[in-house]
Amino acid sequence: MTDKVSFSPLNYHKPDTQELIDRSGSFLELMKKRRTVREFSSEPVPDEVIYNCIEAAGTAPSGAHMQPWHFVVVKNPEIKRQIRLAAEKEERTNYEMRYSEEMKKDISRLETNFEKPFLEHAPVLITVFKESYRLENQVRKKNYYVNESVGIATGMLITALHYSGLVALPHTPSPMRFLNQILKRPGNEVPTVLFPVGYPAENTKVPDLRRRPRNEIMTVI
């Protein structure tokens, strides 16, 4: 039988209306500046920043509070090299065989290809794993709303990295199981996204993309 949890009073201060508006507006302006980049400086970033951002991601809500995620931080150049080679092998196959013509047309405007030098150039790689089930004393136990929980945590990680002043790229080579082997993660963990993280390279350019405005992504009833 699962032990019951204790409850404590919520530590909450209600902001006044103007403070709510100001805080939400300033956060919106900050997030509008977030951009995905593919060109990274090799300059190291402080470990504490990375660890703080991951710990912030770990505050995400999760189904039954099972926290079905694990984050692997890679700084070792040799391991980054192994990841790049494995990712490029899968990506080459994707471009040559797996991707539809429609998808290749859609991504061609972003000038991407199977080569992923950022996996070595970025000073840090963060791999997000979802724990599809958990093991307690070698007994398989169920996790709940795993995709939703890990998706929320991943979004919080991106936000924390941007708020801290770093840039990142959500990279999703598919299939990604090679990351289990390289990073020595157990079979109940499934890699979902790989983030190169760091500072942008000098003279980095990003595509001029239009974000859908509020009236296109929101309905009020």
C-alpha cells in the first residue's frame, strides 16, 4: 500500500492586478526573443547554470507525482563525438529513405541536412529521457501520463535555459535508442530530445520566421 503524503499550507502571495499584467508582459517579451540556433560557440558555460536549469525542469507537474524523467549532461568531447556520428548515421538514412517528400520540402527552407556539427561544437549536450515505467526492487511499476509530464518538463527546461541567457536546439534524431547505449541508460528510459546548449557562435544567423499571433492560437469562449 502506498504511503500517504502529508499536506502543508500553500506559500502564496497574491499579486495585485497591475503586477500580474506587468509580470506576464515582461515574460512574454523575454520569450519572444527566444530563438533556436544551430551554430554554437565552444566557450564553456558554468556548470551551476546547467544544473539549476535541470532542477527547475524537475519542478514540473507529473502524473501521480512519479516524475518520469531523467536528464543526462554530456561535456566529454569523445562522448559528444560518438553521439554526433550515431546521430548523423540515422539522419542520413532519414533524409535518404524515411522522410517523405513533403517533409523534405518543408525543412529544406531551413537549410538543414544530415550533418550535425553542433553536437560537437556546443559545450554541453542535455538528453531528456522519459521513464516509460519504473522499477522498484526489480518489480515493474506503472508511470502515468509520461509523455505529457516529460513534455511539460522539457518546455520548462527550454524556458529556463533561455531565461539564463543560453541558447539551445531541440534535436530529435529518429530513432534515438543509440543514446541509451552511448550514455549507458537502462531500457525503461526512452530518449525524447537532445539539446545542444551554450552560447551562440559569433555572427550566428537565424531564419526570419513568423510566429502565429495570439488570435490564431487562442480561442476564448
